[in-house]
Amino acid sequence: PPSWDERVRMVEDRETVSSLSGKGIHAVRLFEYLPRDTSIVPQTLLGVYVYDSLAWARLEAEGGPPQGELIARAAGLAYVVGFPQSNPFAPGSVDSVEFDKRSVTMAYLKGAFHVMR
């Protein structure tokens, strides 16, 4: 998104992939906001999770709180996005305002998300 600048980075979450590989997850990319207050750890703006399509179908059928929202399917894979439940910063703080400026919605992602092969 145009609002993502040097304060946003993408990281590959190998730890999650390792711990969930038995559940059909293939890759995890996290897009993190880098706070101006350097004493605070980066906070996730968006997570993109790549599941085996059959594994994702099983998770959806389980019911309960969703693991995320399906954004695309391609080549036997399900692409799922997850958003923060809330802004993690103190209301009115510089980082709270900056985090909100960089937040994205499902509606935006549906128009912007493309699987590249």
C-alpha cells in the first residue's frame, strides 16, 4: 500500500512455519510496523499465511474462531490473511496514529492481493 514506507518491513516467520508445518502451513510473511519509540518491539500490521488447500479446508470446517480470512486460492494453496485485533499502542500516541495510518482492510487487499508465480 502507498502508506507503507520505511516504517514497515516484511519478515518471514520461519518459527511459525516450523511449528505448524504438520498442520499444512507452507509459509508465513508478516508485515510489521516499526515504532518510533525504539523501546517497543515491532507490531504486526498484516500476516499472510500460505496453507495447503486441503489443510485450510479442514481448519475452516473445525468451526470456532477463524485462523484468518481466505484471500486467494492458487495451485493447491490457500492464501489467508490475518489482521491485528486492535491497535497495540496507547491511544493518541505518535505510534498509535502512525500504526492506524498504515492499517489495511480486507476490502483493500481484495483489490491489491495477487499471487505471483
